[in-house]
Amino acid sequence: MDAPSPPSGFESGPPAEGAGRATPVMEQYIEIKAANPDCLLFYRMGDFYELFFEDAEVAARALGIVLTKRGKHLGRDIPMCGVPVHRADEYLNRLIALGHRVAVCEQLEDPAEARKRGNKSVVRRDVIRLVTPGTLTEDTLLDARRNNYLLAVARARASTGAESRFALAWIDISTGEFRIVECDRASLAAEIARIEPGEIIVSDALYGDAELAPYLRSLPAVTPLTRDVFDGASAERRLAGYFGLSTTEGFGTLSRLELTAAAACVTYVERTQLGQRPPLSPPMREAQGATLAIDPATRSNLELARTLAGERRGSLLAAVDRSVTAAGSRLLAQRLAAPLTEPAAIARRHDAVEFFVGSAAARAEMRERLEAAPDLARALARLVVGRGGPRDLAAIRDGIAAAAGLAVGLERSAAVAAELADAAQALRRPDQAIAAELAAALADELPHLKRDGGFVRTGFDAALDEARALRDESRRVIAALQARYADATAVRALKIRHNNVLGYFVEVTAQHGDKLMAPPLNATFIHRQTLAGQVRFTTTELGELEAKIASAADRALGIELETFDRLAASVTTAAADIKAAAEALAVLDVAAALAELAVERHYVRPEIDASLDFIVEGGRHPVVEQALARDGGPFVANDCDLSPPPEAAAGRIYLLTGPNMAGKSTYLRQNALIAILAQMGSFVPARRARIGAVDRLFSRVGAADDIARGRSTFMVEMVETAAILNQAGEHSLVILDEIGRGTATFDGLSIAWATIEHLHETNRCRALFATHFHELTALAATLPRLFNATVRVKEWQGEVVFLHEVVPGAADRSYGIQVAKLAGLPPAVIARAQVVLAKLEAEDRASPRGFDDLPLFAATPRPTSAPPRDTAIDTVIAALASLHPDEMSPRDALEALYALKAKAAEDRGP
Ligand code: ADP
Ligand code: MG
């Protein structure tokens, strides 16, 4: 790795000290570092950020840059490494990705200012910002197509006997989104998986909690914070304060727990932004159960946002994303992560998609205009926190103009879809005067940084034009001066040059140097510097000119910066309207993109209602279908009907048998994905679909199938199956793929057997169960809502041909040997296997295993008929387990003790 080694700066550098005392710079460093102990300190020294001591060691290792040393502290070498300021983002990016936090410490004054205070004085420095994974705003540090959330998790201690409650509040400070939801312990992991935060903040107490610690530590970027951040008593005040309000009543009723989480978020944002307040939307409370619950295992298993290998390519998201803007891509990812459950809300989205499906012209125009629109939300956030540049102003200018243009087009036709009509209204909100002002002020070509100047259009500000003219005029005068000096000295090659150290100077080659240093020319030319090939001089006239140029240039830049601040201020004032328009652009992009997808891939609008039906006709797997299409292969569409059979009050379970490679896993997943797409508001890859909204979705794969996750143990499979059997309800959809594979055949078969019974009798959910245990098909005789299905194969001249067609019935055999043959096992092994199989089958026929006589529920203990135990002991132990002494006040503890005593007495009876 290239390792830019910083040049020694203008100051003597932190160290440069002998035995005992620290230098002033070192003292300053130590003080600032002490105030930011949990961050790597980027300490500004001229053109570099330098890191010292342990920070240097950590960063050098993480970034692969050279670790050097600089001077001594208390008699020891100080380890040091540095990164050039102009490449700081790149290095920050990598450190943040590795989970580090960085404090950026800047020089707050010009070194010249410091020198004025005396030779020994140190340039004033301080931390201007903490860079943490969840609080980024820079484009270079963010993935344009994904949200980057900061999530706060607050817990309300369980009062005796009850379950703990959690509130989650999350913010994307680069776009201003702010949401809150409450949940219980069982759905905590599913909620966090859906939000996919870049950083999670929790209280120290929660981080140290014995029950939660293992889970929290398995998550990336969890930051424990001191108690005050999660203080419930001051929460409302802090939250209101952030928005400049006196109360949070306007946000609707928020519980104290929700307020605590929300306040923790804003307090952390203020801390990391050193008091700046990026614009946030008022916190939006998500109703519990408003979104389809999908736990982390199901998400990764179904490869929703990324594949099991961790890539976006190959995921459902990648397959269905046709958006043309980054904001649209972010919204699509959000919706896919959190499909809805309320049929009316889902229909609202479908209406919008349908409008664009119906009008190819409107869709094409919309997408063309959107493509040209900039990322308004992120430009806005940067401008408001003072991190914006001229191009962000231009983004606001173009974004507002684009929004207005789109509104005109929409208003002609939007009456059909409420979501579009609302978007059109939001697009109208930003004040066009701001766009006009920006258009008048900004030049055509814009620099990246405002300090480079040159971004204000000529003619916008008379004083600026005058200063610029003076600056440019002086530059012409310098050119003339060079010609005059060349004449006067008869040195044709004489040049007037400029650098940052000397300013303007006259330069001649070494051979002419002496001439200028001898009379009479030395009366005009004052020697400054002799290099290997050149000699440099200055003159009084040149010095005066330089001062004039510098002051004109300074003045010009000063005026430009003032103009920038003024423009940024008017943008900030209009932040709420601009944000609303930005969100509307994203909504439109998603609607048009889903329509584009629907037309391109022949998706249909699904019907969603509150029933328990699940009817998919001609369904396809959205990802496999596209992959096959690229290779020119057809995808075989299949039906699925999990609706309750006539007279039944719960949905069906499909038991799917068929040989390896037949398409069982594909079929299972495609139906889960169709439900997700339908409920997120997309059309679906099917000929027709009617789905009673799913409230929870579970998907598990038998351990042997799950090697990609690197923890393919039978234990994991069982833990996950347990979670499903404990949580799934009537409105849930459960996908179980080859459960019971990871153990011996009879074990596995028995577990699969009992699992199906439980799903059928207790969970009563809609389910798809793929298995290679053909014995299970016998269950259909006793379980009325179990439906046997198989994937058809044809045997042709001893070869197996996969038809990928799902039909009623049970597979007659596994075709394992045929598949092995296809896979290229040696013919001798295949032949031998056929002999063994024939023998085993003959024996089996001679003494059939009597599954038919297995009494169905005799072995299943009913919860009601559990043997009586000393219930007092159990309840008291359970109550004790739910107490958290470290988090209790003495008073709470006393109350808990009374409650325990009461419980013991009551359960033991009189
Ligand atoms: P199983 O789970 O039965 O072993 P898979 O679902 O893994 O089988 O499918 C095996 C392969 O068959 C897949 O990789 C896919 O390419 C192909 N396939 C599956 N279903 C279909 C289908 N409906 N149409 C076309 N090809 C399919
Ligand atoms: Mg499979």
C-alpha cells in the first residue's frame, strides 16, 4: 500500500522533546485525545491528518500504511502514521467499514495567526466532528442506493412476571428519515434485521445484559453509551429541543419508551455532529403489525437484499430494481425489507404501479425526467450541516426544477392513483423562487469545494465582478512585467512564476543568475533562492502587485463564500418542503420502476385481502426466471393453492416430494417471494395471484442444504425450527425445506413428522414443506389440510428428465441413483448402487414399516394435560429470571420482593 509520509509541518510537530516534559503541541494532542477516548483521532497537521500512539498502530494495520515514529514522549518513540487531507475520505471509508469511529480534529486558525501570538504558540485545534458508521453524510462514504440508518434500542425493564418491551428509533441523517416502533423480545431480531442499521446505539446496561449480550455482540457496529443518553426523564425535552419545539405532542402520542429511543437518536446525532442539527422529519411511529415480520434467518435464506454469499447481485432486490434514481433505489430496498400487511395500504401502491403499467408514454416520460434529477435528499442534508459544496446547491436547483416539471405531467393524469396525486402535491411544495435564485447565482461549471471559488456566475454580484476584474487585470500586468524584465535584462528565458512558499518571483536559469545579482540589475532584483538549475528573485514592484492580486482574490473569494452561505441558508429555511419533494421523487421512481419491471417480465397485479387464501396461478421464481432467461432457458410456471379447503378454517400445508434437482426449493421460495413482492406493493411473476395478507413469514432450510452459511449444524436447524413452531400463527406463511436432513434418517423423519403435525394442529398456518422422506406422504390420510404434491420427472432410457412441473400426488421414488449418474459417478458405482437398492426395496416390501398404524397424537403431550408440578416454584423462578438487579432502583427491588412473596403464597394456595 502506498504510504504517504507526511512532511514535517510548520510546527515542530507534537513530539520533538527530550526527557520529561511534553511539547505544547503534544499537550494539546493529549488533551483532545483524552476527550475522545473511544475514537481514532485524525489530528490535522498542515496537509495531513496524523495519528499517534496506539491510534497510529491501529490505523496503520487497518489501512496498510506505513507506521513511522515522530520524536519522543516521556523518553519513548511516538508511533505515528498519516493520511493526506485530500484523500482522507477514502481512508475514513475503510476505517468506518471496519467498525472504527474517527474524531476529526481540525486547525481552527491559520498558522500565521498562531505565530502572531509568539514563537512557541500552537495552532488552535479542536474536534469538529465524530465520524461513526451511522452518522455519515458524504457521498463518498455512502452507498447511494441504500439507506444508512442509526438505530437506538431502548428497553423497558420487565415489571415482575411481564415481558420486557423494546422501542426502536432509527434515523438516516443523510436523508432525514426518522421512525419509531415498539416490539417485544421475540420480534426484536426480526425488526433489527429489517432495518439493517449501519450503527446501533444502546445503553451500557443493555449492552452488558446477560441475556442480550450474545445477540448484541453478534451484530456489527454496536455502540454502548452512557445512561444519560437513554434517560427517560429528559427524553421528551431533548427530542423537542432538537426540533426547536417546546413539546413533542405534535408527533402524536409516543410512549415514554419510544420517546427514550427517539431522544437517544437525536442526542447521539448532536454529539457526533458537534451540536449541528441535520434536518429530520418528525418521528413517524410505525403501527405494530403494519409490516410483514421476517426474521433474520428468513431474510438471508430467501436472499432478499443480498445473497447468502453477501452480494447484491443475485438477490431479489437486484432482480426487481428498475429504479433510475438513487433515492428510488433506497425506497425500493426499504419497501422490500418491510412489506405491508394492510390490504388498503398495499392496494394504494398497486394503484400507482398500475397507472404506469397502463401508460407506457407516461412511464417513459417519468423515467426520463427522473433520470436527470439529482439526489435532492442527500444534497440537502449536507447543506444543512454545513458540509455541502457548490454542486449540492446545483442539485437543489435542478431537483426543484425537475420536481415542478414532473408535477405538471402528473396532474394531468394522477387522479387515478392516490399515491401519485399526493406525490404531485409534494412536488409542488418547494418555493420556485429558491430555484430561480440558485439558477441566477451559480456558474455553469462548478468546483467541488466552495473554497476553490469560481462558482458564482459573472454578472450576479457587481462587487464580486469588480474584485475578479482587479485580480485578473493584475495577472495581465504581471505578464506585461515579465516581458519588460526580459527586455531590461536581455534574458529571454526570464519568467515570473508563483508558488505557495515564495508567492510571485522572477526566475532565470543558473547561467543568468550572476548577471541579475551584479550591478546595475541588483538594484531591482533581490535574490531569494538558488536552486540546482535556477535562481529566483523578487522585486519591489512585483511585491506590490502580488499584494494587490492577493487582496482582490481574497475579496472575491470572501464574496463568493458569503453568497454560498446566504444560498445555503435559504435552502435550509425551505428544508421541509424540499425534503417532501425529494421523497415524492423517490415514490414516483419506485412506482414507475415496478411498472417497468411488470411490463418487461409480464408480472400481474395481485389481489390482497384479509382472508387466509393463497392462490398463485402460473407462478415463477423472480430471480431464477431471469437467470434462466439470460441463458435462453424457459422457466416452468407452477400453481400453488394454500387456501383453506372447503369447510376448513385454516390454510393448507403442501407436502412436496420429488427427487433432488427437481425444483422443490425453487418452488418453495418462489411462493414466499411472490407474497413478499405482492405485499411490498409490486406486481408479481404469475398469471394470477390472490393472497390473504401474510403477517409473518418464515423460511428454513435443512442443515445439509445450508452449507453456504458456514454454520451448517443440525443444532441451528432445530433452533430455527423451534422458533417457527413457537411463533407462526394462522396468517403466517411457513416454508420448510428438507427439515430433518442433518441427522440420522429415523431421527430426521420423526422430527419432520412431528413438525408437520404441529404446524397442522397448533400453528394452523399456511405452509410449504419439501422433503425427501416419502414416508411423510402417508400423513395426508389423517391430516385433512395436508396436501401432497410432487415435482414431475420422466424416466427416459434409464435417464431422469426434470420437468419442473408441480402436480398433485406423491413421488414414487427418489431417482437418487439417476441423479448420481448425471453427476458423473463412475459406472461401476452406479451399477453396484442399483443392485443394493433393489435388495433393500425387496426387504422393505417383505416387512413394510407400519406408519399407517402410528397413533397420530398419542405421543404428543397436550399443553393442558401436562403433569402437575409445583407451580409455585416455577412461577417464582420465572419471575426471578426476568428481574435485572443492576437496573433496579432500591424501591423497585423492594416492590419486586413483595410481588415475589405474594406470588409464592398465591400459587401454593391456602
Ligand atoms: P430441488 O430443491 O428439488 O433439489 P432446486 O429447486 O434446487 O431443486 O432446482 C434445481 C435446479 O432446477 C435449479 O437450479 C433451477 O435451475 C432448475 N429449476 C427449478 N425449478 C425450475 C422451473 N420451474 N423451471 C425451470 N427450471 C427450474
Ligand atoms: Mg432443494
